[in-house]
Amino acid sequence: MDASAMHDIFIIGGGINGCGIARDAAGRGYSVFLAEMNDLASGTSSGSTKLIHGGLRYLEYYEFRLVREALMEREVLWKMAPHIIWPMRFVLPYAEGLRPAWMLRLGLFLYDHLGGRKLLPPTRTLDMRRDPAGKPLKPLFRKAFEYSDGWVNDARLVALNARDAADRGAIIRTRTRVTEARRSADHWTLTIQDQRTRAVETVRARLLVNAAGPWVDTVLAGVAGENGAHNVRLVGGSHIVVRKKFDDPRAYFFQNKDGRIIFAIPYEGDFTLIGTTDRDFKGDPGEAKITEGEIDYLCAAASEYFLEPVRREDIVWTYSAVRPLYDDGASKAQEATRDYVLRADGGKDVAPVINVFGGKITTYRRLSEHMLEKIEEQIGKRGQPWTAGSTLPGGDFAHDGFEAEVAKLRKMHPYLEAGHARRLVRLYGTRAQALLGLAKSTQDLGRHFGVDLYEIEVRYLMEHEWAMTAEDVLWRRTKRGLRLTEEQAQALDQFMAAEQGRRTAAE
């Protein structure tokens, strides 16, 4: 696609909503240009609790439409990407003095029956004195409820949507900032700047989609002149990753005395992920960091349940992100709606812009479909909705066929250690074969950067998934940052910088 041509749609924002919209639109035949000022999923979309879930606690706030839509999406997304999305059982211990047992049962009954569940198993009651799930917890928790939801590798979900959008003709530009947007009667003229080379170019599009997440109001001020616009409530959420607290494959859902909840989830084999917090956020969303108070809160909240307390010295990593919740005037951050709002402006005598306020990872595909309905109203219809029965890159195998894919990869590449093969299939699915290519031995994988990260994978991520720095590879594409030393990470960064320099010179 020619960058200088008139595009149908220009999208600002390379998070899950922007990349989901780009994929859906490109698949229907629209010409699409997406610009992300940093890396894909570098903001909210890689800072989630990494769940594909209906949102059990949202039932308390009567968010029935959102919960139903999210519940229905769990199995749709699992079938789309069984390498990065899979079912997980959650254990919700009953705690006296908090939500009564009847309320939990009612909520879980609705959870089981609102969303057309077919593959996921239903809720059951556990005797924690006999069930293995009770072993890591304090003995005062005698009863629990076990229910189904799903796990997602959030940053990879974004990258795979972007990859599929590009495969269908979309232009995806990362490290590219929109510096100016001029609006005429029938199109937008946008000035964009490459953040690395400082090169500037102009792009034209008939319609603008503002999917900038926490920066959505900032973009509105710049492109539509809505200075002081206040459509989203910025809510910070932080997580801690600690050394593994339990061996059970199930996750825990813990209620807190302040009415909030946290999850404790098996993470990356040897760790436990604990979060999240909910606090109103002010400042630059790109600078979000966990506070001392949040660390204390998460350690204390988890320690209310675990027999062995969670201590600061157990923490191996933390991450924080800012969620752009639609501002519905809720009094508390945890009460603000997780639903999304799409608002169109212009369209008759002036080029249209459609803004995305709010949303959550689980409902990104439905949000994209609703966005395409609004796009059709503005610039005409192209194709039919198509994503419900589709697969994301690497996800073209049975929803319960992960182990078979691992066996297939090991048969083709017997030199791979079992853990390495599993990791590659978890990240790339069937495309792990393309990544490894004609490699016949470990030596063919190229330079070894540490643990099981080799040059062949790094080059694949640079060529096919827009990775440009060690941070992109270690913390968003692979999570190998949890295991590589600082020296190894620096060596990877130097290698990638040299490669980027060669590519830029060649261009």
C-alpha cells in the first residue's frame, strides 16, 4: 500500500483496540494506516492482569451488557488464538464478613448462564480442607467456589492483530508520532514523524480513528481542538510478580476488606502474578510506576490468604499501566465502568473522527465490529463482519491441540529442549515452524543471548513483529526479561541497535 495515497482510515494508537480495528477493517477491504508513537502494546495493553474474563465483580455494578458480551467472547477468542489464550480455573475462597456465600453463588450462577458457555466447565464448590487448592492458604478458609475464565498473553495478542492487519494490507508504523492533523471537508491530512530518524511525511485519510487509550483526550485536543476535553478517567493499576507461591495450575480470586479484589495467578512457569490495584492517576500515562503504597497493599492483601506471607523481597518484577475508563462520574476508581463508548464527530461538511473511550481486552473484537459499523455509516460499507470464525497468526490449530503442536514441532526440530519447544508454540503457534526455518541444530539458531533466546527468534521478531529494542523483545514479545541478566539484556540491545542501524542505512 502506498503511504502517500488517500487511505480510507487512519488509526492513532497501537494498543489492542487500534490493532483490532486495523485488522477488522483491512480484512473487509478498507485501506488502513496505523501509527503508534512507541512500541505496539507499550501502554495499557501490556499492563493488564492478562485475563480473558467476563468480569465477575462487574455484576455488582449491574454491568450486565458488558459482562454478557465478555462472557460470550471467551470461547470465541480461545478458538482464534489457542497458542496465547487458554482456559484457566479460578478459586474464590469464601471469607466470613465479606460478600455472603449466597451472593457469590448467585453471581457465579449468572456467570455460568449469561454467556452461552459451551466448552468451559461450570462452577463447583470446593472443600478447602480436602482440595489441593487449600494447601497454600490459611486453614481458616474452609470453602471456595471454582469457576472458569481464560488467560491471555496480552502483548502478543496486540502484536498478532497487527501482524494479521499488515498481512491483509494495512500499513503499521511504530515509533511514529502524529505531530499535526488538518481537517478539510472530505479528508484528513496528517503529519507524522519517525521517532528514531526524525523523518517527516504526510498521510491523507478519509476518516480518523482515535484509539490512543490514555492519550485519547490529548489527541482530541491536538486534532479536533477540544482543549480541556475530559472523556476518560485515568485509573492506574499495578502488579507484582513474585517467586512461585503454589504449584496448583489454578488461579486465586481474593476479596479484600475494602471491597476491592486481587488475583494470584500462575505466571511464566516459575512465578506468581498478583494484582491489580485501582487508583486515580494524574500525570503522563507513559511514566506510570508502582508506588510504595501499592506494593504494601498487594503484599498485605495476598498475605491475608496465603499461609506463607508475600514479602517485598519475594518480588522479582513489577509493572504498571493506566486504564482509560470512560468517565461515568463513578465515585471510586474500582466502580468506574469498564464498558466502552465510541463517539463520532463530523461526517457531513467536515471529515469524520471516531473516538474510542474505555474498553477491555476481552471485548476488543466486539469493539472493533462496533467501530466498523460506525465507519460504514461515515464512508460506506466494504465487506461483511468476518473475525468471529477467524484465527490469528499461528492459531490455526484445534482449541485443545496445543500439546499436539508441541509434539509436531519437536519431531521437526528434535534438537530443541522440551521447554524451549513449548515456549515457541506458546508464543508463535504454527508459525514457530516458519521462525525456525531450515535450522537443523542449536548452532543454526545463531547467537545465544541467554536462557533459550537465540538470534533466529530475535531476527524473526524484528522482521515480522516490529521489535526494535531489547525491551520490545524481553518484556512485550517474550517475557524472557524475567530470566536474562542485565548484562545479557544489554548485549541484546547492542545487537538490535546495530541491526537497526544497518537496516536504516540500507533504506
